[in-house]
Amino acid sequence: MESRGGYYDASGALKDMVQNHLFQILSIMAMEQPEEFSPKGLHDAQLDVFRCLQPADESSIESTLVLGQYEGYRGEPLVKPDSQTETYGALRLFIDNQRWKGTPFYIRTGKKTGKREIELAVIFRRPYQEVEPNILIIKIQPTEGVYLQFNIKRPGDSEDIIPAKMDFCQNCSLIHQLNTPEAYERLITACMAGERSWFSQWDQIEFSWNYISHLKELHAAKRLPVYPYRLKRTGCWNNMGIAGCRCLQTAAGASGVLDSFKRQQTTGGTICTVKKNRKKRLPGRRPWR
């Protein structure tokens, strides 16, 4: 926490990471093809995702949100000794539109989980229960790249289905490290060039803030616990060992698949979704075709 205890204790994990950074990633991943490839077109497509977020209520908040606080947080400088501020949050959200209706989106973020990592995982539906799902992971930080696990028929006369893996690491190459600008370099350049697609607009910020504030109000009104968790283990999702996390994990099984797939890793911020088996293009820096 270093010198950020005063700020963080008034904000918490949800407002520090989810309502801005992770909601922006969610909206980019889940948005439809923009009507035009322009700052306004991208903004409108992202805003449509936020407007379709299924609202939580008293009956669904326990299966929507789980909060945790790492042991020792209250001893950090500038943190209240009786603080109930969350340092970990896990959310299960739904987007009520034609493409994503009934598809769960999992968002997880936390402090002191042993590793700083941001990634987006798309877990495709299993065609058969005995077959492992196809998995696409877009790695954002600290490794930049794409990992794909997909099913193939075992070569030869066998009819067995086995997983195949493809892994691309962009910043593992020295030439890419030298030629790739840092995040704030890009933002400053975009600001100087008037490129607004790099920045959130006020209506996106307002909607995200209100949505997260409502979740926290429901959580507090129902007096749900902020669970303690140990530092630097294999991720709060597993090491809390509590019913609260299991209610999210077992609801659709997506995060359980991801955890068993990558047990050695922990996430600083993850967006995970079980995706329908239909084609979906991700936005790039070139016009749509």
C-alpha cells in the first residue's frame, strides 16, 4: 500500500480498479461492432454494454459480489484500525442483450495476491461435457500476448480429443520491447493529437460509478461480510476457503475452469467469460471490414 493508505481506504478495490480500468476492458471485449470506426462510434458501442448490464438487487447481491480484505491491511499507514474497506473483489455480471444474454462475466481484482497480472479470458462452451473447453487468454500486463487452447483429434487412428496450445508473447522479443511505447506515452501522444478514443467519456464514467456504488450499498445493507484472506498465496478465490466465493464460482463453473487451468498463477485483474460458440471480432486499431 506504501503511501496510498489514506486514498485506498476511502476507495477500495472496486472503485480503485473495477469501475474504471476493468469496466473499460469489459466494455471493449463485449461491445458490438461500432457503426463507424471513430471515437464517437467506439464510445457509443461501449456505452451500450454498460446500459445492458443486469442490475443487482437484494436477492441477487450474494451471487453477484464477494469482497475480501488481506490480513494486516488495517496495520498499513493511514488505514483505519477498524476498516472494512475491501482489498479484493469478485463479481459475476450479466449483459442483457441478444449476443450475451445468459452468459456470465467474472471480474476479479485484489491486492497482495502474490503476483501482478492483468488478463482477459474467454472460455468457450463445451460441445460435450467430457471435452475440455476451448480457452482464449488475452494477456495485458506484465506479459503482452495471446494464448489459445483448443481441441483437436489425436493424430492417427484414435478418436480421442486432446488439447492443443498456441502461445504468442509480444514483449518477449527484444525488438518489440524497444519499439513499443509505454502506456502513458501513448496516452500523452493521443492527448496531443486529439485522439479521444483512448479516453473514457463522462457518461461512461457516471454509469460505471453509479453501478459500483449501488453494488456496495446492497452489500452493506445486507451486512454481508468482508472476508479475510492470507497474503501472497495462490489467489483469494482459492485461499479464502469460504462459502461466499463458492457461490460465484459454482454458479456457472467458468472461474473454476480457469483456476484449474492456471493454478500456478494469481490475478491482479481478470475478466473471464463463458462465451457462446459464435464468431466475435475484437476491436483493433484498423477500420472494421
